[in-house]
Amino acid sequence: MKTVSRRTRQLALGMTLSALALVLVVQLQDKEQAAFPIPTIAGSWLAQVAVPTNVYNIDQTTQGVLIKPNEHNVAATVNQGGTFPLYGAELAQDIVSRFWGYEYVGTEPPYTGLFLVSAGEKAANAAAPASTLTTFTRGRTYYFMTSIPLIFQTDKGLNKLFKCGDGIKQGSQVYVHLNINHKEEECDDGNTVKNDACSNECKNPDYDDAECVSITDAPATVLTGQTFTAKGTMKNTGTRTWTAAKGYLLAAMSDGNIWGPNTNTIPVEADVVKDTTATFTINATAPNQTGSRHFDWIMSLGGSQFGKACQQAITVNARTNNAQITMVVPDAVQGGAKFSAVIQLKNTGTKTWLKDSYALKITSQGISWGETSIALPQDVAPDATISVVKTLTAPPTPNSAGTRGLTMQMWDGKNLFGDTTSKGIKIEICGNKKVETGTEKCDDGNKKDGDGCSFVCAVESGFQCTTNNAGMSLCSVLVPSY
């Protein structure tokens, strides 16, 4: 089966959904007159094509999207299997508001998908079909029309936008990306009049409130696992004094405790009275998840958040491996002889090299230097440099004679990375009847001592050696001159 990328699916879905509103509007009316009028929108079905269309992809619907009144709204849900409820508690009790939805199947017409029709729509519109949708199904796409603004979110379904002054005491409703931050209501007397039994902000006369003054020292970009310290300053704009004994805290507003286990809640350090500020120290560690992450903070008491949040986005980038390698080795060695390689390693990446999983690999092809891997003596942090001394063995066979490459590269346990460093070393074979410049002073075709040219191709004491046209040494005893 051919695999299609998620981005390709989203682009294809976007084009399909963009056409859906027009298809539903025109075809539902054009085929057998089966449709019923759209709430609060005047005119014929054919006139609806000019109404704005809002198309939301699965990522947006997962976070929550605004279903706008008197506009076509199409939302796709992530395909994770299972179902989720149609409504939140407030909307489930609403028998007045007019809205409806349709489960888009993809084979329309005919329209075999299920309909969701509110009680208010059915009461106001005799042409409305029966409501057959009982739950939303993940992976399906839904079309909505409404007379009031609604929120639709995967796993939470449809809900009202909470509003102070509607006579319903409601909890908090926070959608950072939609700039919705409805504070938990302490009361709601059905109006927004000041100085009555319930304030114009739906708070009791004695209430908690806060404003964000600033977030400072929080970097715009960090690496996974990077630590940093930021400061969050909040102003007490309520009537109650914040104290540690009562449990007043600065709390992470979104993304949970991804900035470290100790940063989800930070208690006040001293009493904070009305119209004064408190500064909190946030010792954070960047998460392993990359991308733009919320670094949002809000005041909290007893698990209930209140006030206006401090909000900042921080981009988390993945750490990378990179290396620079330099080495010092002899220009020439005898075949089979041991020699020292002095290697300097610099970590030019952003990941720490752990000595138990990282190593320096000898990657020379077709030739052996006695080792294939060189262990690190210690962990190596980014920008750090270490030196390693390793004893290697030159290849001993006659067919290895000549200049051979000693090549090295770093290894992270799975892949090679960083600079590839290579040095040519001349391999000389003693006893091959040819004097090779470098380590040999003579070569008489054998590795015997006592004949003037030793077993390591050095001229022995009391002898002198000359080289014939073939490159072979001829050694003779030195005759003293008087």
C-alpha cells in the first residue's frame, strides 16, 4: 500500500473541505429540496455560496476551533479511533440556541451522514430533519451552522463560549490560541452591573485577580534538555492577600510540567497585598519535544487558576552531533611495528558525547591498523576538547607496502558523524631487498643480525652499506685506516 505523508493528507483534506460548504449548500437544496433553512441567514440556498467558509484541519480541531455564527464551518478530527460526546454540560442544557451539524461521509450525494440538530433549531424550524447523531467519531469530518458562537474540540465536542452575565455560574474556559481566557466565575446574577451582589466580572466582592507584569530572561530558542532560569512577575489586582500558607502559587498554564518536574507550581515567597507585585523564579529544563512550546504562567489557588496569564512561546530545537578531529602520527613506520597516534577531538555539536555510547572509529577501507574503535576516556560536553593517545599496529604483509591511509570518524552508537580525518602513512617492509626512505637505513633482503643490516633494517656497528641499482643494500665490514 502506498504511504501518503501527513502534510499531503492535510493539503488534500483542505481542498476537499473548502469545497464541502459549497457542495452541501448547493446540493442539499438542489437535490430533492431535502435541506432546511440555515439559522438566521436570509435568502435562498443558492445565495449562501457568498457566506464565508471556515475550514479547520485536524491539528486545529484538536486544540479547539471557533464555530462562527452565520458562516459555514467545516472541521476535521484526528483519526485515533473511538467516539466523544456531542456537548459540554452547558450546551447540553440549552434548549433555545439554534445550530446544526452534518457528518460528512465523502460520497455525497446521496446524504447518508448523520445529522445533529439542536432542540432550539427543531423548535424554530419545522423543516429540520431528525437529529440522528448521538456521538462524534474521531477521524470524521463535520459541517456546522450556528446562530451563536460555539467551540468545537476533539474529545470535548461542542460547547458554548462562556460569558459573564448570562445567569449561569461557569468554570474557567481557556483556549490560548483563540485568545479565550474566561476566568472561573464566583457568581453570575445575569447582568454585568458593578457594585451589586455579583461584580461586573462575575466575582464576589472579595475576590482573587491578577495581571501579568512580565516574563524576563526566558530565551526565544533553546535546545532539548537545556536548563535556564526565567523570572515571572505578577500583580495582585484582587482584594485578597496572596500568602504561601493559603496556597497561592504561580502555575504553568499550558503544556503541563514539560519545563521540568519542579516548575508546574511555584509558591509565593512572601505576602502579596492588593496592587503589589510578586516575582517568581522559574528554574526550567527544556523538554525533549521539539517545536514551538508554550511558556505560559498564571496565578492559582487550590487548583483553580485566576487572573491574566503571562504568555510566551519558546522554540525547542533538537540537539545535533558534530566533531572536529586532528591526529599526529609518524610519516613512516615498519610493517607490523607499533606506533602511537595522538588524537585531538573537539565536540562541535550540541549533544554531549557519553563515553559509554560514543567512540572514535577507524574507518580505513581494506587495511587493518590493529584496532577498529577507540574508546573515549570521559564524557565530552559541547565545545569541549579532549586528547586521546592510542597505540596502533602497522599492517605487516609485504603487499601493504607503500602509503596507506589511516582514517577516523566519530560514532554515536548508531551512525558516523562529523569530520572525516585521514593521514597517509608510508608502510616500509624490512627484508624486501629495497631500501625505502623513512625508517630504513639498509635492506639486504633478510631480517638477520650480524650481516651488516639488522633485522629492523638498520646498519650495524662496524659495517658500511651501499645500495645497488636495484635498491638493495650491499654491506661489508669497515676496514680501519691507519
